[in-house]
Amino acid sequence: MYLKRVEIYGFKSFADKTYLEFEEGITAIVGPNGSGKSNIADAIRWVLGEQSVKSLRGNKMEDVIFSGTQERKPLGYAEVSLVIDNSSNILPIDYNEVRITRRVFRSGDSEFYINKTSCRLKDIHKLLMDTGLGKEGYSLIGQGKIDEILSANSEDRRYIFEEAAEIVKYKSRKEEAEKKLISTEENLVRIIDITNELENQIEPLLVQSEKAEEFLKLKELLKEKELAIFVHKVDSLKDKLHSISVNKKNAESQIKDVESEIENIENKINNYKQELKNLEDQISYEQNFLYNIESQIERSQSEIKLHNERNQYIKDDINRVSLEINNHIIDINKFNEEISLKEQQIDKLTNEFKELSSILKSNKDIFTVMKLDLKKKEKAMDIKRQSKIDIINELAELKSHMNGLNIMNHNITTQVVKMTERLNELTLNNKDNKKTKSQKIKLIDEIVAEHEELNSKKNILHLNNEEIIKKIESLQERYNETTSKIQIIQSKVKALTDMEREYEGYFYSVKKLMLEKKNNDVLKENIYGVIGELINVPSKYTLAIERALGSSIQHIVVKDEIIAKKCIRILTKNKWGRATFLPKEVIKGNKISKDLDIIKSHKGFIGLASDIITYDKTYKEIIQQLLGKVILVDKIEDGISLSRKLNHRYKIVSLNGVIFNPGGAMVGGSSTKGDTSVLNRKKEINILIKEIDVLKNNETKLKNDIKNLSRQKDGLSCEEE
């Protein structure tokens, strides 16, 4: 049996997994001080079950785990494995190779394994007993161990000799057996005490047993009595059930009688409902008939009214003719003919009115008969239902309609009489007007000429008015379009402004921190803003500057490192992510000066990025740090030639966003649709605000033009009248 291999990982100075192979014979480990020679011996002692931290040259068990360096992180656990050749079967286990492993974690938990099977430390001690491989065995002799053995007392030396004589195992077994015997004797004493205690409880338990037996007898008797009571209750319930069934049959027969009565009553109610429906149909028919009569009367009235209006119009014409064109014989004859026609129409209408009056009279008779019939039916309905109120209301409405018809009949008669008298007067006036015809012919000619002149002026004014109306409609349409555009652009500006205020498009960490700034007075005073909102870029160079800055556009400018530290703590505490901070008091600018003449003389050179933009001069050092060594050129070809000329030492950006990084790398291509441009958003807001101002000026101008044209239109309308 011999030690074949040691595997160490995370133990003291062994950060990487280390394998040490041992052949038969003697193996020596050499190396300078501090190279870890003693750590190998400590590892072997530790895996064999060493529990003393001082023996391992530490203060606590976690000290054996690799604690890390400036370049490497500390490990979470340490593990050491010993692989022992057991081909001679010295170890009491059926394996030719035995692997003993120990693992410890920073939490203090330890694990032990034999051939990768979990076990106890005690199992490892038993396995290695009498082999000399134990933690206290003679096979491990460290520094000062020999002096310790020589100066040790006889008892300690005896343990080493027993280990060499392979009797430790039996001695430990003997000690374990003696411990078990002592424990057994103690258990026997306890059993005797328990037996004595139970013997003292036998008599009380006998008394309790007798009481329990008596209780069980009484309980059985109680069950019999309860069963008898239950049987009695069942019999009485059966009798009640029989009587209930009899009552149920009687009730069912009564229910059938009542249902038959209800059915008869429902049939009667249905008959009454049918009669009532017939009455309602008859009443509705009479109402429709009355409505038709009323509509005929209304038509007659409208025709009479129309004729009255026409007669009034004729009267006005006659008066005008009597004043202006009394001598115009042809017009008078026409008026006479119209009057005769109107008289005929009046006669015809009078006849129609007489016919309608007779129809109305006959309808009155029918209505009287219906009224008597309804009164009879009302009495019958009083007994059957309480719906007589509705019928009475309908009758009242019919009566009111009849009264209205009578009143209208009287009014029509009086109007016809008045119209007849008026026609007679007009006829007399016409006869008198014939005498003055010769005197008025000249006046008619003058009036006709003036009328024609006024008509021509009226037509011209009408055409001008129509043209102005068209202009007003066109201007109104343009005004509405302008107003609509203003509203759309204003909503877009509001959306973009809200995005700007809520820092949409920025990293989540930047957004949350800048929103936190609004509620934190310390941050409000000492966070100056994000680079993207601290600079103003001409629209022509927006893409180039944005590409030149890259993610730096979202760097946060703060007062000093203390504020930056506070911000980082806030981000860490709330788990908002990471952000880059630029302390204003620390950052120093860095601007191209050496090759500036060569750069300026090159074709396509626009300027340094830090000179193209505008910003508050207090941020000069920060802006020069970010953009002081960035060159803007017109085209990609200019960038290629300038980058070669400068031996790829500076960052160059073309106007279309192609980047030439120091060292020769080029970045370019199309942007994704989802790209959020912070600078473009600012630019778009400014453009939209200017567009709103222009549209509002146009709106005001159109509004004034519409008002002026409306005034012209009103003036023309007055002149036309």
C-alpha cells in the first residue's frame, strides 16, 4: 500500500486543480520559501481528518480556502483527494484503489467521501486505523515532530507504538465497547426505576379497569335503550307519514278542482280580452277614420289658405297696378281672368267644403252611435276589469277632436264669406281703375325701364357675390386644413416633449436616475444632465455627431466623484443597472493640436466635432474629452484618404455616419428602424415648433381674409336688396 496521487483544488495557495503523482519509493518536494511545500503536507493532514486549525497554520477553517489575489477572484470551496494503492488489501475495503476526499465551503459545512461515496469522518478514521496514515499517525512527521516525540511523556509515545503495532484499532473498539457497556448499565438502572414506578401504579390501574368495564356495560345498555327509542320514533314517523300521504291526496284533488276553476276563469278573462281587443280595434278604426277626415279638412284649410294668400297677392298686384300701371289693359284683363279662375276655384272649394261638411255630419251620427255603444260596453267592462279609465280617456280625446273639427268648420265658413266680400271689392276697384289707364302708361314705361336697369345691376351684384362666396369657401377649406395640421403637429410635439421629459430612448439606468433627480434635492443640484441634452447640434451634422458619440451620448455629467459615488449607490440599491458618470471637476479636455494644419488642408475637412456643436462653456473640458479628437469630413472617400494620411491615429466620422476608428477599423451601414435618436428628437421638436409658428401665421392671415371677404359679401347683399 502506498500513496499514489494527491489532487488539490482551492486549498490555500492552490487556486487551480493540481495533481501530484507519487511512484513507489521516495519522492522529494523541493522549492523556494513560500512556494507551497508545507501546504501539500497540510493538505494531506487535512484530508485525513485534521480538525485543529492551528495545526494547519490558520485562525479558522475557512482560511484553508483560496482567498484570491488582485488578478483572481476567491473560490467558494476547497477540496483535497488522496488516492491510495490498495492492491495488497491492507485497507479493509474491496477496492484496489481507495480515494479519500474532503471538501469544505465558506459557510463552514464539510463533506467527506470514500470512493466518491458520502461518509462520516469517523468512517475515515476506522478505515485508516492501524495503517499509520491517521492524522496522529507516525507516517506524517512535520516540522518539530521528532523533537515532540522525544520530549513527549510515556503515554503519548505509547500511542505511537500502538499505532505501529496495529493494536489501536482493537483498543478503540475496546473503548467503544466499554462505553456501550456503561450506557447499557445506565439503561438497566432506568428500566428498574420505570418498573418500580409501574408496580406502584398497578393497584390504581386495577380500580380504573373495573370502572372502565362498568362503563362499557352501561354504554352497551345505553345503546339498547337508544335503539328502542329510535324504533319507537320510526313507528310514530310512519304513522305521521301515512296521515300526511292521505292529506296529500286530498290536497291534490283540491288543487285539481282549483286548477279547473282557474282555467275557467282564465278562459273568461281571455274572452273578455278578446272583446276588449275587438273594441280597441273598432276604436282605432274610428280614430283612423276621424284622422282621415281631419287630414282632409287640413288639406282643405291649406288650400283655402293658399287661395287666401294668392288673393292677397292679387290684391297687392291690383294695388300696385292701380298706382303704377293702371292704364295697362292687358295686365288688367289677365288679373280679371285670374280673379274669375280664383272665383271658380273658390266655388269648387266651397262645394268640396259642403261635401266635407255633409261627410262630417254623417260621421257625427256614426260617432253618436259609437258613443252610445261604448257607454254600454263601459258598464260591462266595469264588472270585468278596471280598464275603463283608458277607454274614457280615448273617448275624451275623440270628443276634443270633434270640437276642434266644429271650430275649424266655423272658421272655414267665415273665411269663405270674407274672401267672397273681398273679391267683390276687388271687382269694383278694377272697374274704377279702367278709367285712369291712359294717364298711367307713361309711368309704366318709366317703371319698367328702371326695373330692367335694377335687374341688370342685381345680376352683376349676384355674380360678384357668388364669386366672393367661392373665395370664402376656398379660404375656409384652407383655414380648416391649416387648423387640422396645427393640431396634428401640436400633438406630435407634445408626444416628443413627453418622451424628452421622461427620458425615453435612454438606457434604463440613465432614465431611472434622471427621473429620481427630480425628487431628490441633492441630485437636482449636482447632476447637470445627460450629454445628449447638454449639447446643441446643427441639423446637418446630427447623424455624424450622434455616431461619433455612440453610447457616450448617454453619459451623465455630475459635479464630482462624491456625487458619482452616491448615484452608483442608488443604482445598486434599486438594481437599476449601470451608468457612466463624468465628474465635471475631474475630467480634463484633450484636443487635436499636433497635425491640425495637415487636417485642415485636406479635401472634405469640415471641422473638429467639439467645434461644430454649441454648448455651455462650463462643460468645455468634458466636450473636448469626448469630441476633441474626432474629425468630421464630408464623404466616406475623404475619410479614407485622411485616415491613411494620418496613419489611422484619430477617429474620423463622415456626414453619412461612417466611422473610421483609430487603428483602421471602419463602422458603417444602415440604422435599424427601432433606433432611438436623442439628437434627432430634439431637432424634430425644434423643426415642428417652427412649422407650428408658420402655420399659425397662415391661420391668422386666412382668418382675416375670410372676415374681409365676408364684409364685402354682406355689403353686396345689402346693395343687391
